[in-house]
Amino acid sequence: MVDVLSTHSDLDHLADRDLERLQFTTLLYYLQCSNPDNGLVRDKTEPSAPSSISATGMALATLPVLVERGVIIRQFAAKLARRRLRYLIELPQGPEPDSSGYKGFFYHFLDIETGRRVWQCELSTIDSAFLFAGALTAATYFDGDSADEAEIRQLGTALYERADWNWARDHGATLTHGWRPENGFIPYRWRGYDEGLLLYILGLGSPTYPLPPESFTAYTESYDWRNLFGRELLYSGPLFTHQLSHMWIDFRGIRDDFMRDHDSDYFQNSRHATYVQQEYAIRNPLNFAGYGEHCWGFTACDGPGWIKRDIGGVEREFYDYAARGAPFGPDDGTVAPWVVVASLPFAPEIVVPTIRNFADMHLGMTKLYGFKPSFNQTFAVEDSPAGWWVSPYHFGIDQGPVGLMIENYRTGLLWNIMRRCEPVVTGLRRAGFEGGWLQ
């Protein structure tokens, strides 16, 4: 297997100076869009937006990057982590509709001032998993002797160990998507390959309420192995599903039963998925404007809105926030630069030229918070400087993959931290992973 982390030295200066600047301005989101009183992170830059629990978890995970890159001194980063974790652990948990969570899990969106549930949103297992992964990142990284760092370890571990994973199964083998106090469990389960891979590894690794191994078996039973554009891979359409678990876990060279049977691993699979996305854009079967070798990236992202337009005699249907994918859609012409950047560790040789093209398109690479998260060149907008639709907001869950995956590409920092995280290692082994660094 090619050591992707070493190949970036052969690429031009964009992989160093410009990526460093993009990483820095992207991660500023978690410093400037966090409530300093409690550490909760706003879901998006819209002023009225609530806090996203997954964005708050990603903010915790970025603290080691900010320390190692010299943005924040370790002492102050530890205080930020401690404040955030202390507030989260003290938020009310219970079946009441206005609590912050239940059975150790958290609601998807919380009021950024009070920490209470908003919008009658769901108790989200996957968004809680991103929070737990961030908490475990902080608990593993801050291993010093100071009182702050000791408290981070205690709080981060307690936050994770409180989650009752078996309750979240609702008497089934697989994990549910979530729960609402008004009507109980959501009638959807995490089955088939997606970002739920992280969810199961964390659940399997729990020392308090561990998932049984058969839960992971049930998750993988509906895996869909396909040949797409001549590449054999485990299919999932939106590109983010091939990235989010990889923000924390280095899957290079480690294999579960499924990947052993297919002589692959999840890292190599994400590499194939990245190439499939590019090839889809080159072929451009629906003839959307702009698609090509250096303009691709289809994922869950903001869009122009739920609207139909006649464009050149063709009726086009556009979407708002939706999980776009390739090659089977849905596709409305919307491209997400952030998800391309997050594929840097997998395929830098096609990602870096695409980043360069996005930079030339003046999509905000060097501005506050980095690239605008999505754009659509088919959807004309008269008062837009570009002439077409560009997302007006930045989203907290888009910033983390950019900042963390740039760092994993450059140094492997998050991967190295989580190799020392006992619940993650335990979860991988209980899921049947072997080989590579697990040995």
C-alpha cells in the first residue's frame, strides 16, 4: 500500500503553505462560533442558529491541532476543554422533553445559551458519537499532571461511559438513529456502510454498556459491494460517509472480516470512493454546469432550495440541505469543496489540483472560516458576485473534517492520539479488526 502521508512532499507548495492557511482559518470557526460561557458551538454562522452537539464534539477534537500548530497554548486549550466538558456533563439528562439528553446521549441541537433541547429535535446517536469521539480525543491528548488535564480525563471518560448503548438498540441487534420523548425511538437503524462505523466501534468499546459483537455483524450484513467505473468498493453515495469515522481512526492496514474477505481495508475503500466521485463529475451524466476533473465533491450539504427551474429547456429540480451522492445521486449540480479537502489523506494527487481550482474560483479559501461549504453553477443568482448560487453560511460539522483531515494528511496527529485511546482500540478488536498498528 502507498504511504499517502509521505506522498504529499512531492506535491507543490499548495500542500504546505496554502493548506496550513486553509486549516488555520477553517478552525477559527470553533474559537469564534463557541459560546465562551459554556463551550457550546453554533451549528452554522446564521446568527439565530442553535448549538450542534456534533460540532461541539469536533471542536473538542480540534484542540490538539490548535495546540500543536501554535494557535493556542496548551494551558489555555486545557481550560477550554475542561469548561466545555464540565458544562456538558452537568446538563440535565432525563425523559423530560426540555432536557439536554437521555441515557447518556444528547439531542442533536441545543439552545446555545441554556443547553436545552430545541425544535423538538431527536436524541441523536450519531451526533452523540461525534461528541464522545471529541471527548475521548481530549481525554487521551491531555495526559499531563495539571489539575485541569486530570479533570479533562475524568470528565471526558465519564461523558462517554454514561451512554447506554444497549438501550439505544431498542431490543434489536443494530443501533437506532435516535429517540424522541414524544413518540419513542426513530424507526430507522444504522445498517449498511456509512458514518455509523464510528458509532459501533465506540459502542463496542464501552466498559459500562458495551454493544454485543453481533451488533457489528448486523451492521455489516447489508453492506453493498459494487464495481463502479472499474473500481471494486464498498458503496456509500455521499462522500462524507467515507470520511467521518476516518477523522479519528487510522484504518490503514487493519481489517475486519468483511474487508479481509475482499482483500481491502476501509482506508483503501475511501480512496476508491474519492476517485468514483471525480469520475462521476468527469462523465457528468446529467450535464450540470462546472463539473469536471477538478470540480467534484457530492455529499450532505446546503443547496439552493427546494425549487424547480427550466434551464435551457430542461426542468431541473434543486434541493436545500440534502445528502447528495455519486454516482447514483441525488444530484442537483451542487458541489461541496469541504468534502474534497477532507479526502486529502486518501487521494492527494487528485484532491490538491481540485483545491487549487476551487481557490481560483474565489470561493473563500483564504477568508474567514475557509471555503464556502457548497455552490451550484447551474443555479443562476443575479445578485451573486459569482453569478450562481453559493452557500451564505458555514457549518460546524463541515469545518471539523477539513481541519482534522488536513492534519491527518500532514502529520497523522489525530490518528496517533486515538491509537492510544483504549475504548477505540477495544472497540476495533471486538469488531474483529486485526493487523497493522493493532498488532
